[in-house]
Amino acid sequence: MNTFGQALRVTTFGESHGEGIGCVIDGLPAGLKIDESFIESMMKRRAPGLNRFSTQRKEADRVQILSGVFQGLSTGTPIGLWIANTSSKSSDYDNIKDIFRPGHADFTYFKKYGLRDYRGGGRSSARESAARVAAGAIAKLLLQEFNIQVRSGIYSIGDVVGSEFDFEYAKNSEIYALDKHKEQAQKALIESAKNAHNSIGGVALIEASDLPPGLGEPLYHKLDGAIAEALMGLNAIKAVEIGDGILSSTQYGSEHNDEMNEQGFKTNHSGGILGGMSNGNTLRVKAHFKPTPSIFLPQESIDVNGVGQVCKIKGRHDPCVAVRGSVVAESMIALVIADMLLLHSTSQLSFLKKVYLGEL
Amino acid sequence: MNTFGQALRVTTFGESHGEGIGCVIDGLPAGLKIDESFIESMMKRRAPGLNRFSTQRKEADRVQILSGVFQGLSTGTPIGLWIANTSSKSSDYDNIKDIFRPGHADFTYFKKYGLRDYRGGGRSSARESAARVAAGAIAKLLLQEFNIQVRSGIYSIGDVVGSEFDFEYAKNSEIYALDKHKEQAQKALIESAKNAHNSIGGVALIEASDLPPGLGEPLYHKLDGAIAEALMGLNAIKAVEIGDGILSSTQYGSEHNDEMNEQGFKTNHSGGILGGMSNGNTLRVKAHFKPTPSIFLPQESIDVNGVGQVCKIKGRHDPCVAVRGSVVAESMIALVIADMLLLHSTSQLSFLKKVYLGEL
Amino acid sequence: MNTFGQALRVTTFGESHGEGIGCVIDGLPAGLKIDESFIESMMKRRAPGLNRFSTQRKEADRVQILSGVFQGLSTGTPIGLWIANTSSKSSDYDNIKDIFRPGHADFTYFKKYGLRDYRGGGRSSARESAARVAAGAIAKLLLQEFNIQVRSGIYSIGDVVGSEFDFEYAKNSEIYALDKHKEQAQKALIESAKNAHNSIGGVALIEASDLPPGLGEPLYHKLDGAIAEALMGLNAIKAVEIGDGILSSTQYGSEHNDEMNEQGFKTNHSGGILGGMSNGNTLRVKAHFKPTPSIFLPQESIDVNGVGQVCKIKGRHDPCVAVRGSVVAESMIALVIADMLLLHSTSQLSFLKKVYLGEL
Amino acid sequence: MNTFGQALRVTTFGESHGEGIGCVIDGLPAGLKIDESFIESMMKRRAPGLNRFSTQRKEADRVQILSGVFQGLSTGTPIGLWIANTSSKSSDYDNIKDIFRPGHADFTYFKKYGLRDYRGGGRSSARESAARVAAGAIAKLLLQEFNIQVRSGIYSIGDVVGSEFDFEYAKNSEIYALDKHKEQAQKALIESAKNAHNSIGGVALIEASDLPPGLGEPLYHKLDGAIAEALMGLNAIKAVEIGDGILSSTQYGSEHNDEMNEQGFKTNHSGGILGGMSNGNTLRVKAHFKPTPSIFLPQESIDVNGVGQVCKIKGRHDPCVAVRGSVVAESMIALVIADMLLLHSTSQLSFLKKVYLGEL
């Protein structure tokens, strides 16, 4: 179950402290220009070690293309990508190799598989998300051919919530802040958590514009369902909202419904999705990240034999996983939309006639 | 894309105003006692027309078993279920057959498929959830063999939020209220919305207990990801929270992490899921339902030709879709857990040896 | 695992002596005219009881459309089909309810599921193929929109092998014989087997013309692989050949290779498939059916307790399952091609641009 | 569509003249000892350049384990394997970079994807089968835990057909001949084809013993169907037979049916499969390989512009692809059985109780 998507399928492999992280992208149409510098720019946004708001593990995160591209174009065959690990320090984990870290997957992986790769969380490490971003970059290249843009930024850190959402500004913010007036307070909160050997949660906002209406496969691979799975399946995300999200449950129908007129929808409470399909309005999603579970305060835990232990975590960790996580969330949404774009192209007989019979 | 699940697969078909709603359940192990009275009791909980807080469409919702059961036991072959429509009134839709209802899937289905089954929303109607509940009942029968219980109730209606969560009380509440002290206020809110020809949102809480640790398939069919998809894919749900949910984004690591001792987890901020797998603690999920989009107030809209129209909805609709929706959400979570239970049974070589070689 | 196909997915359910046989067709594009009289004509070709070369079980095999069609057109939502059983005689099986019939699935189903539906083979009965033909008929309707024809007939019965392949003639032959000069000898062989309370094998030839080149999904859902699975998965088929088939293993490269010139391929040893994809030449497949396992001669067997027993089969059975089986094989190939047609439509970026951007 | 299997899923990537060939194995249970020397021994059996009956391309075919193994055991996470290309000579293809080679996938890939990787067939090259054998080796390691053996050898070359089937002898034969008395004649036929700049077809026989009865997922992922797909999807295979195979179509029911007594099946016409599931008898499959399409005789063809050309193939090619192909076929069957073994373990409620409740 290491494959994501139906028509555009991404299979990832690799562990935090193994040889590296890889993925295979299957189902990408032939003829897409694979712009390696764009992939690199996406990797850079997720890369660790960029500044003091991130883990100090420094990884080049160079993406090597192993297959599926010839003379700069996708060939329709599977694209293999490989990102070598260059900066893993397994010795950081020696003292807790038998102790389950609170808030981590250690305990559940041990229960699932009956054994443990204790080095940096192994497969469960957020390092795996490097492959997601590399694949997401390719999805974004595909979406660009159809003028679909996916963007993200930080909506809140702890209880410091933004009220302006400037995706252009976010690009150059060290913490991808959407609201420049809140950025300093948000940074301060991260730094204070870090200085207290603690961590803090945050919320990412992701938007996608210019989706053709009708994307999403009812009833069990809907656009909203697929987005929710893609995001909730990311490490640290504990809640997903679409459009008005949790507010919807306190609204009246007359407040929530988006009326239409000849110019389109008058409002966007739905977040661009109706009946599980894109309605042409801006797709709007919020992802709530819990605080990084790796903190440097001593915590009560048990070991693999069930004996109580004090867990003291070393290593290098993000004080706020939402920051770099926002880029991963954006990548996942790009992958979902690309998948839906491929799937939707067979939903009408008239579409197939355009492809095969040249009828327009 | 009308199939849900990986090992336990449910395929549904049928429309609100067609012949009926059906489903095929594939992958259910042989030898399970299929208790039809239990299925009936689950159907009754979701059934329309029970009281004044629900739509007045009355459906017997009798589940006919078409296949896969012999002498009261599942045979391992696909179980076909059929629920005939008996009370559809398509004439209620004549006046809006060319007009898109705000908040509904009408517009997006038309864009997706290029044609429209205007009768009661066709396939997009919440009536399809009858099949989900029938399948969910069978999933619950399977889970009971392993002492896993899934329960649900209403957490809030509009802004009336419960603070006690009594699942036993909820069973007999007309609105499945978890908090008996808030029930009257919650009912009053639904009634006032109904009397104003409007509708109101609400939140369902779903819990599952006694899951063996390790359920969930990393990294792309995690327990939390699958739950999020299952719920967000339900009509009207706009946000899903697991454990502390949206609160997580405002917490520090030291607050959120669940420490362990020799008795188990000391807290349950995670909602029973770590690293996408059950940790043995109670699974806790909240589903936020928007208000029913069908309201009787006139709304601005357009028709299939893009011309502005006033949309006046007739018919019979729930004033608060969260109430009956909570039963559907519970059913979906039962299906997810059952799926994960089957998948998990091949995750260790030692499990297979128990099956094939009788080694314990 | 009761679902067939990737983009066009058919899920079947039901047993020989249960309520009936059903299927759900998912992924069919919206806007296809569903010609019920064509479905009926296909069902008639497979129907039992037509003449003395077939079982005497008479079934109306009326296909009821439960969902997915509105005003004569497919809506893009799943099409539910139902074929009621009207002529099952379970009493025919009373004397062998605990005895495994040689050549049948009785023993293996019992081992797989730990219990037994002894009535007419239950799920393993060839009666299930009624659903395949109904679904295949809809696939053929889709293929006709692209001028693709799929045809079949009997190539040989026992050792009486045809040398002319007249698919038009086969249509009106009682045994679907392709070679009118061999038809009488083939019929005589079936009749003599029947009179000896025995059964006889046979070979069906299936052809498909005017496939666009490029259909088939390398490397693990190739056109030839999918056809082989579809056919070998049919009851009684023990060998599948494509193009020159078994002869290929005795040929030199210079004999087998199909050279090309400006008019196309000069020969068709490949049977229309190269590298797992259609090459535009006629697709040519042979399916080898074993003799019907149900014979009326006494046979040595064991019962569910492993005790030796004599098995005496009653009931009504085809003396040569290849005859009606040829229609099922044709239906399966139609389903495979339709699936591949849908899948292929996303293989080039330029195809998607035609759909979404109207570029030709 | 570069993934094979349902519970044990193998995704391959890479091209003949690219960086290498890789695969990801997903779904393998945790706790399996990964014996690298065994993988190496399987790779050696498929390796090119071993003797004069094989292509002279020499590849070390070293399998690098990228992920999923820790301290010698499978961890339950995906196993990434990588086999670097070390001996590709793309210049061999310069003269035919625009010409379609008869019998090859060149034409169909060009039609499917609209572009061409002309170097050694790119993705369609048999070199991809290196990944299949590496994955198959791991499947064999899993099967060995359950005492299931899969073996293969050459049954015939051209019209020289063996009549003894000695799998032990085949292991050490340069052409994996099963019949030592026919080996010389078979070798002579390969050599004479090679000397005539031609190629020759052949048949591989694959057997698997000690399968538990009940493996195979009816009705659309049967054991025989899955084997047929796995083999027919291999380059050069044009026919697949199970058990008596093509002979079945000339038999009477009384000849073909395998009677049973208290010791088991009296014969094995079925080849170990009834109703699509293993019956406990030896699984017996024949795969018919066409002659290698790459021959050195000039052949008539066309180029990418449709203009007639003479195709003169250079490079290094197997004179008889069946020889090394037999190892690939064996690997694929091991993968199919392993997949079915995993899937079968959820078919009875009692199996799950053994896993979860420790009931035997």
C-alpha cells in the first residue's frame, strides 16, 4: 500500500536512514516536457536546513531521474526518481533504539510488523515526503499545460492566525507566511517553542485555481475525498477542512449555499467542490498540523518489552512541521488534481470521440 | 469509481428516483453469520421519515440479499444487496429540471457527464447512503467477531455543542444526541431552521474501541487517510478531525504527545492513531456536516443554458443532514476498520504461518 | 476479486441456483445509447435450451437494467444489471450434495471457503457468464461507436477442425460453426458424445477488427495479457493462443516476423498484437475448451469427509461447452478492448489537449 | 500499468539502454529472511552472455537492495531493487532509429506514445525481465517458507520435443533442457538458426508443487487467469497451456476429468487447477515462445514517416528467447502463487481468528 492515485500512480520506497528515497510515477502521458530546474525549485522549498525555522539536517535532495524520460520528454513509461540520503546520523537514535517516542509511529510500526527499524523512524519518517514533492513537481508541470495553478502557504502558527492570504508573499517568506503582518509573531512563536526544546502546530492553506468543472470521480474517488485522504495521510496532519470547513456545521443552508448567476458562483463557501467534483471556483483547503512529536524535553514512555522508560530524543528536528509540510500538502493536491484530470477524460463519449475520431 | 475499500470492497449502484439502490460486497470472509435483524436495525437508524427532525419521505428500506449467503452464512462469494425505492416522487423536481440547485451536485454532474438525471439528484442523492449502511452493518458483524465496537452520535447542532458523550443515550435520542442536557436546545435549533424553510449544520462524533494495534496500511492507505476519505466523500461533510483535530495546530508538542507507561497511553490526543495505524486506544473522529443544501427559500441560480433563474425547491428534505448522516459516517468507519483488519492479517510472516502451518 | 477491468470495471455477483445473476458496470462514459434489443440478441446467442446441442435448462435470461441509464443513454454512473434465475432445479443436486464432482470446482471451493453451496455449483457455475455477456454487449455498443467489431465462432469440435472461417455463416449455425463444410461432422461428434452420456471439447476463434494501433497498457496490463486472463479465467478454457499461437514455438524468426510495407503489415502471424499492444491488424485469438465436466457416466470421487464415493451426476448440461462458451469469450474480448480504449485515451499529452483545450 | 499483483505488488521501471532496471515490491510480509545469494543465483540463471546459446551482451546484473530490508529481514515496507545497465551499446541502433523492426514493439510503442526511444527497444526490451526475476526470487523465498517449490525447463526447441522432464537435469543444462536425450538436437537447432542469422522458437514447462488447495481468487483473479496473464504478458509468448492444454479440446469428459479417491486425484489432466483454484496437485503450465524477432537477415519494413525501408538489425541477441525466458516464466509464476497465498489468507473467518484471537 505504498501507491497513491488511480490513473496517475505514485509508488514510493525508501527510509530516512537507508540509502535514500525513491518513487515511480506511472500513468504520466507521453510528451510532457520534464523541466528539471522546476523539480529542483520545488525540492528546495521542502528542503531541510534552509534556515533557523527548520531542522538542521542538511540534504542536497538532488533528484536523479532513473527512467521514463528521453530527450527531455516523458515517454509514457514509468518515471523512476531517486533522492539519495547524504546526511543521516543514525547514531542519534542509539539511546532510544528500544524506546517508543511519544507521538511517533514507533509503537504502531512495531505492533504492525513485529520488528523495528529504529533509525530516524525508518519508513515512517517525514523524509519520505521528499519523494512526494518530486512527484508533485511533475504533476504541477502537467497541470501547467492546462493552466491550473496550485499554491500554498502558512495560515496560522499556534494561535497566531493570518487574515491576509498573499501567496506571492509566502513564496519568499522563511516560514511561507501568507500574512506579512503576522509573519513576525508567527516566527517568534516557532522560535520560542524551539528555545523551550518544544515544538508548535500550525495550519497550511492550499489553493488551486482554474480547474475545469467536473473533476472528481463519484462516489468513491471524489475530489474532496481524495484530497482528504492525501492530506490526512501526511505525517502530523490531524484535521482537513474544505471551503468553510468546520464553520459549515454552524451555518444555515441560506448562509452556506453558493448562489449562482450568469457570471458564475456569487460566493465560495464550498471551497470549489460540489458533490465531490470541482465546480470551477477556486479550490480551497486547510490542513491542520500537530506539533512535531520530536521534542527535546524528557517524556515518559515504554520500551519494546513494555517496561517504563524516560525517552530523551536527540537529533535534528523541525520546531514546526507545518512550515515545510505546507509544500508537501501542496504537492499532494497537485497529484490529486492531475489524477482526476486523467480520469475525467473518459467520462463522456464525446471526449473519446475527440481523441479517436477527431470530432470536436 | 463506485467501489470503496481494498480487501473488503463495496461497489454501489442506483439512484434516488430509479428502481432502487444496490451494492456488492466483495472480499468478506466465508463463515460469517449474517444476522438480517441486525442489518434491519442499522437501516432503521438511517431510515427517513422516523420523526419530525427528518425528511418526510418514508422508505421501508428493506434489504434484500441477492447472493453470497447460504444457510445463514457468508460463502466468501460476493454479497449482493438490493434496496428498492418505494416512495420517490419525481414530480417534485419538474419545476427545476433545468435549474441547478445551489449547494447541490447538479451543476458539477452536468459538467462532468454532459447530461442530467434531474430526479432527486439521481446518483448524487444521499439516498445512496442506504447501501453504505447496509454494507456497514455487515462490516460491524465482522468486527463484532473481534470485539471491536463502532458507535456514533451528535456532538453539536449549529453552535449548540455537547460536553457529555453518552453513546448509550444517543441510541434512543430522536436526533442521536450524545449530551442529554443539550438535546433540547439542539432539537429546538433544528425545528427553528425547519420552520424558517431553512436548514442547519451539525457535527457527528464517531468512536471505535478495542482495535488491535497496527491496523492501517502505510503510507498510502493509512487508517487516518482512509477514514478521512470515507467521511469527506460523504455528501455534506466539509471537515474531518481525528483526535484533537483542529486544536492540534495550536498545541505544543509537550501538550499533544501522548506519553505511555506500563498501563498504556496516558492520554488520547492522537485519537487512537499514530503513524497512520491504530495504537489500541479509542479511535475518535469528528465529521462536520454542512446544512442540507435543499432549502425552501427562493435562491438565485442559472439553468442548463446559463440563463439566470430563481430556484424554488419542493420535495421532502432533512432540516439537518448531520442527524441521519451520523449513522452513515459510523457505517463508513466500520467498513474502513474491517478493510484494515483484513489487510493487516498478511503484514507479518508469522501471521501467515498461523494460517497455513498452524504455528502459534 | 469479482471485478474485471481497470477503466471499465465489471463486478458480478450471484449464483446458479440463487435469486439470479447480476453485474455492475462502472466507468462507462456518459452519452452512450443503450440499445436493449442488442443486449437481448447477445443474451439469446448464449442462452441455454435453444437446441439439442445445448443444455435443456431453459432460462429467459431477460436483462433488467437497475441503474445508470436515463432516457436511453448511459449517464456515467454505474449500470446495474440483473438476470433472474427462473429454471433452477436444486433437487438435481441432492444426491451429490456431499460428493465432489470430478473436473468441477466443488473440491477447491470447499477447500477455499470451508463450506459449500452444492446447488448447481453455486458461484462457480457457468451460469455466471450470463452477466459477462450482458456486460459484453454494452462493451460492444461502445466499440461500435469506434467501428470496432468483435466476432466469434467454432473453430473445431474434438478433432474435427475447420479450415474456412466464415463469421457470417457462424451466426446462423446451431453450433456457431465457422466452416460450413465441417459443421455436420462437428454436430455429429457432439451428438455422439451426448448419446454416450459423455461430453467433448472444442475450440473457439475470436477476431476483432479495426482496432486503433496502440491499445494495451505495458507492461502489466498488456492487450495480450489481459485477453489471456479474461479467457483462461473462463470455466473450461485450458489454453489460449494469440496469432500463430503454439505454432510460433516451432517457427524461425524469418517465418514468424510480419514484415511491413507502405500498405501495412504483409502478414499477420502476430495476431494483431506486438509488444502487448494492438498493431492495427486483425486481432486473432483461439480459446481451447475442455469437455464439460458434468457427464452422466459414474465416476470415482470422494465426499466432504474424504470417503470414497461413486459420483452420479443428474441435471441438464451442455454436451460441448465450447459452443455457448464462444459467445462468452467474444464478450470478454469486447470488454478487454473497451477497457483498453478508455485507458489509451490518456497515453499522450496531445490527447488530453484535444479533450480539454480543443486542440487537434 | 507497470504494476503486477494484488496483495504482493511489483512495480517495475527502467529501460534497456537507460540507467538500469528497477522494481518496488510492496506487500511482502515482515520477517522474511532476504537471502541475497539466492537472489544472485536466480539472476545468474537469467543472465545474458553465459554461453553460445545466449546473447553476447554481458551484464553483471547485480541486484542492489535500496530499501525495505533491515538486518537481513524484510521490514514490511516496500523493497526497492536496482539493477544498473553496464553493457548497453546504443550505437548498435543508430541505423534503425527511424525504422520499425519487424516482430518488435517499435511500431506499436510509436503509435501509443507518439514518440520513440529507439535504443534497444527502450522499455519494451526483454531486459526489463531482470527485475521480474529479482522479484521472483524474493517470491520464491517466501514460498519456501511454506514448502512450495517452483521449477522450470525447456520442453521443446522448434520441433524437437522432449519426452522426459527432469528438472534437476535442467538446472545444469546450458539450455535448461528437461530431456537429456533431446538436449543435443535442441542445441543443434539453436546453433543452426544462429548460424543462419535467424532465430527459433521454443516451449518452457513450469511446475509448482505442494500448493495448498484453494489458492486463486474467483472469479476474476483466478489462479489460471493470473498465470495466463503473467505469461502471455511476457515478450515473445504467444500461447499458454495449463494441464492438458490444447489437447483438452479434443478430449471427452471421461478422458479429461480427474477422478479422486481417498489418496487424492488419480490423474492430473487439469494441471493442478480446478475452478480457477489450486487443487493440491502439481501445477503444470506450458509457455510457447515465438522466435526472437531480432534476426540479422534483411527484412522489409517502413520508417516513422511510413516510407518503405530495408531493416538491417545489428546488436547482440538471443537466438532462442525461450531458454532464458523460461527463468522469467518461472519467476512470474512464483509471484502469482505468492500473491494468491497472501490473498487466500483472508478467505475464511476461521483464518482471521487464528491470526487475531490465537484460535486454532
